Amino acid sequence: MKREIDWESLLDYFEKNSEPEDTRRTIEGLVSENDGEYFNLMQKIWNTPEDCLRNPDLEQAWMNIKQKTGFVENTHQDTTHINSKRNRAVSFGQLFRSRIIKIAAVILFIIVSYIAIFLNEPLQMETIHAGYAQQEKIMLEDGSLIHLDAGSIFRYPNQFSSDERKVFLNGEGYLEVTPDPNRPFIVHTDIALVEVIGTKFNIRSWRESNQVIVAVLDGSVTLSRKGSNRSDGEVMISRDQVSTLRANGNPSPPQNADVQSYLSWQKREMYFQSATTREVLDQLERWYDLEFELPGGFNASNRVTIFIDNKPIEEILDVIALMNNFQYYQKGKKVIFSEKKIL
């Protein structure tokens, strides 16, 4: 965010110290949009007694700024030219000690503060929310492809930093990550970190489930619990392997698996093995944009094993009702289950 600084008004204010309050607020806004902290510090610099001021070394001050900001200069300079600048800096301070030193101090403070704010400004993040009954595909600026299941939320920067590629996921996604050994790709979920260099893998990480399942189609990834000592709880998952991380635990040892079955959600198919009824219904809510109401007293944590494929919702609901001895009716987007009455 770039702002033009009205140097003349700013210095005029410090010198006269008689500008009205609205002008003071305007000047403060040039330096800080949040509060007058910088303004007050500059006033202290300006009000410093002359006896406390030192001759300025402008060359060294500029070098310090360049070092802090990463600017690079041509080091092959003429020594005579450098000495000449140093001599001019000393004579400059001697001739105009009072006002000029104060002006230089205030301007230098603003420049360094302004550059620091600019360099530390967080990267702008984009958020993709795949709507219910929809899927989303995204190509990131590094060429990586992301495929999101219905209901998933994915956050990513417009441009990755120079040392890592950090993204955030709540939901389910299949990722094809472009290799870049110098910038690891890190997926943050509520409870886990998944780090890769370049590979193809699937993450299932719904917030309400309190678990993360990572299935690797190609290459390898590391999975660890957020906030843990990664050397203790980290596992490496290789091709055709799966690992599960539950809240407050460590990732399970990677096991060989049919990874394609973990990707079948892209065709709106999913095999639930010993899953809770609530987990199955949550997935159906996302796929079909529905809301389910269970009978009072029914334990939604009951375990079921069921394969759901891409069929009309009525056929799937018939199976669920039969498994639980339910009957149901649909009112708009709401499906209400009740216990089947015995005649």
C-alpha cells in the first residue's frame, strides 16, 4: 500500500507546532492509519535538544536501510567518490546542524518505518468456498491444481512467498502440486500440517470430524499434528499409502491402500467403512444440498458400512432408512427421519 507523504506540511508542522487538530490527524494518517504512535515518536525526535544531536553519517544511514530492505548496490564504486560523499556528509551536518539534522532524523525514521510496514504486510489471501452440490477446481500461481469437494473451504495467497507455499483447507481436496525443491508446499488444516515438494495426494479434513486422512497417489508427503514436536509425531506417506491423524493424537503408521477409493468423491462416490451415521449424512448434505433430521434419542454415532454412488438421493435414502428401520419424508431441502411404526 503506497501513500504519498507531504513532506512540506509535515516538517512545517514540527517546526511551527501550530497546525489545527484536523491537520494533525491528516499528517498522522500519512504515517500510520491505526494510531499516532509514529507521529509521537517523530515529535520526540524533533524536540530533542540540539546538544544531544550527533553529526549525521548519511552514507551509513542509507547503507543500513539497504541492508534491512534487501536492496543491492554496485560494490565496485570509486573509492575517491565514496570518501567525497563521506566528507560532504560531515560538512553538511556542521553547516546546518540544528534544523537539517532534525529534518534528516524525522525523514529517515519515516522511510525506515514505511519500508518495514510495506515489507511485513501480509500476502493478500483468496478464499474459495465450494458450494453444496458443487465442486471447484483452482490453478494456483505456481501451476498447482486443486480440486475441492462440495462444502470445502480453501484459502491461498495471490502470490506465494520466496521460501514456502502455504495454503489452508477445511474439507476435502485432491492436490497436484508443482515440484519446487526451494519452496515446500504446506497445507494447514485445523489439526494437521501436510508438507510436500511436488506430488499428487488427497486430504480429507472436515472440521466436525476432528480427523485428517491423507492418501498419496504419487510421490510422498509428510503429515504431522499442528503444535507438536514434528520430529516425534511426523510420518512420511509414500505412493499408494494412507495415514490418519485424529485430534490430540499422532498420525497412524502409513498403510498400503487402494488410494483410488479415496479419490472417488470426485465422481460423487464414497465407501464408508465403520463410519458414523452422522458422517454419512454430513457427506450427503454437502453433495445433495439437503438437511437431515434424525429421530429423537437416535445415536448418530452408530457405526455403519455403506457404499454410496452417484444415484438419485431417493435411492440412497431408501437404503439408509432400511438399515436403521426408519421411515422418512422430504419437505423442501429438509429430510425428516422417524422410527418405522410396527403394525
